Amino acid sequence: MGHFTIAVLGGDGIGPEVTAEASAVLRAVAARFGHTFDLREALAGQAAIEAEGEAISDETMRLCQRSDAVLFGAVGGAGMGRPDAKAQPENALFRLRKELSLFANLRPVRPFPALLGASAIKRTVLRGVDLLVVRELTGGLYYGRPSEIREGDGEGGASAIDTMIYTEEEIERVLRYAFTLARGRSKRVTSVDKANVLSCSRLWRRVADRVARDFPDVTLRHLLVDACAMGLIRQPREFDVIVTENMFGDILTDEASMLAGSMGMLPSASLGLRTTAYGQLGLYEPRHGARHHGAGQGEPAGGHPQRGAAAGLLAGPGGRGTGRRAGRSAGGGGRVSHGGHRHAAWQDAHDARDGRAGGAPGPGMMPTPTPASCVLARD
């Protein structure tokens, strides 16, 4: 057992409410299994802009850098500000990802049987879907420079430029991560790009072919992003691990979340290069956004993905951490709660996966195994 520091950034909208729910779950896990979780709260997003003048302060960044994990709520303004304003709530996430070296975003998608009717997709298409999207998180269009609007008085008026740039090293590290995770699943990787148009994608595909040679037991297929978008709706069971660049991953994971009925049902973990005394540093969050209209309404589904994020923090996507049982307890262990909503999306989807195989860093904050299972779902 041990003492672990967790930075809790509630953010905006329903973010503080759902992180409070997850914090309560973590305290219950700590009491049952003898851990000590030092939960340290700080501001991020619009709340931080209003109180501190920026989306995330240097002091909050230092807190996150000293912590063993970051539990994140959501950021975003309620219709305020302009997209090109200097202080954007989303800058908090961009800075956290870059300065904490969180290069791999893991988003599991596994529809719950009790919620198949919530999806617009036919039940026969959804049954058996269990996929994992690995999104590169610190490169591509979202970080490339220059990125600006250039005013002009001549013919054509103003113009805009964004820059997509990837190094071979950035591509290789996320691909190796995806292949390593695939070894613990069905050993199938789909690398998604736009190699018929983009130079970055052609380099991506070249690196993917080279990395695949180090994983002869894993099958690699290349797929253009538009074909992948169609395949996720038409034949989602055909996918096991999908790996792709930043913007494609952002869009495809929102689409894939609808397989589970709503992007508000699933958790997310961002992992990378930094380690602590207990394992790999990660940022764990739900995927529902700030949802200002739901703040203060006490919506029961609001804490569902955040509890899944807490389960991922405990156990890690490789089934490591404080133990699968503690992680399952935080996520509900597949039990039914809140009128049929299941919230073991993370743990159930990753019980059999070994994130440390093949030399890749193993996800999961804490390596201490726990004894008997406990049940924390609020049935």
C-alpha cells in the first residue's frame, strides 16, 4: 500500500461535479484497500481564465508534474469568447498534453448490452464490438506552426494557414504503443491515414510498415481515414486497435463513441513518457465535454464516464495498477447502476491486456496488487 498524489482538475460546466463523484469513489477504494490518495484540486479552463488569467497556471502545471496521476473533468466556455481569442479554455488540455509528454490517447469503445438501444446503429451491428483507438496527441495540425489568419486587402482578401508536421520519432513511438497493446488483444492493428493526399500520412505509412516488422504476430492493415469513418458504422466488429494521428483521432473517436450511444458514456486516458515512483504518469478524463446545460442538474449519467476514468487511473489499460479488482470496483465491475447504465467501460475492455509487453512503458499508476474485490457501484 502507499501514498499517492492525484491532481484533480474539475474544469468547467459539469466537470467539477463529475470529478467530485470520481473523487468519492477513489476515497472509498482507498479506505477498502488501505491506500492513501492525496487529492489536490486546482483550476483549469474557463474557471482558471476568470480567476487566474490563463487556462492553466504555472503553479497548476507544477502540481501536475509532481503528481502520480491527473484526474480531469472538462473544459470549455458556455458560448463565451471567440475561437481566435488568446485565452481559450482548451489551451489547458493542449498545455497538459505537451508539457507532460502525453503522446498517446487511449479511447476504448465497447457498447454495453443494456444500452444497445441508445445507439442509432442496429443492435446486430453493435454486438461484439470491442475496439481501442490510440490517438497521437502531441503533434500534427493542433501544434504545428505557423497557424494564423493573415489579413489582406488585395484580391482574395484574408487567408489562413495551418501546419501539419510530424517527425519519424513521434510517429514511431505511438505506433509501437499501439502494436504492444494489440498483442494483448486480438493482434490486429489498423493504421489510419490519408496517404493518397498528405505527405505526413505517407511518412506515417512508411514508419508503420517498418514497425510492423518488429511485431510479426500482429496483423497490420492500412486504411484511409474516409474509409475508416465508413467502416466504423458499417462493420465496427472488424476493428481491434486503431492507431492514427491527432486530428483524425479526434474526429474518429467522437464518431466511434456513438457506437455506445453517446460520447458521454466512455472514458479516456492520455499516457506518455513521464514516470513517477509508482509507474507511468497519465491524465484520465471522461469524453462528454463541459456540458454547461447539465451543470447543477444532478444528472446520474454525468458521473458514469468519470468513474470509468477513475477505474483506468487505478488499473491502467493493461490491467496493471492498484489491481484489476480495485479498478473494476471503481468502474462498477460491469454491474448495473443508475437505471441500467453500466460503467465498467475501461476495466472490462482491458482486463486481458498487458501494456508492458514488448518493451513499451506500461500504463497504470500503481503496481501494488490488491486483495479481495469490493463493490462501489451505486445500484
